[in-house]
Amino acid sequence: MVRFPERLLTYDTYNSHVLCICRQLKNEMVVGVFNFSDEPQTAWIDMGEMPFQDLLGKGECVLRNIILPGNGYGWYYKTWEE
């Protein structure tokens, strides 16, 4: 078995239609949020005030209560000083 120093975990969205995964390595984090419903859904998450870069080109945002379109998704990235 190969062991990696990074962590992969899920973050509770309090919505059974939405999955949030996070991968962290040292001072970097990538977050994916996925809506598996045909209807718009809210990911009831709160990852603090530090802004994330929206990797789909929508600028910076705070990851708090994200509204996703039906079958929509988002990818986000942040880095910080250790």
C-alpha cells in the first residue's frame, strides 16, 4: 500500500443531494462540490472567511452556503501561510 501525506475527506453539506470533498496537502486545499439532483440545491457548508479561488473562472469567493444548479458542480482552491 502506498501512503500519501495529503488528506482526502468529505465535508458535511446537510443535504443528501450534495457531496463535498476536500483534499489538503500542507498549506493548500482543493474543494469539489457536486449536486446529484436535477433541481438546484444548497450545500450548507461554512469554510470560514478566507476566500477560495473558483477554478471554473468565477473569481474569488467564500465557501458558505453554496447554491448549485441542477447537476451542477464547483471546484475551489486556497493556499495560506503556515
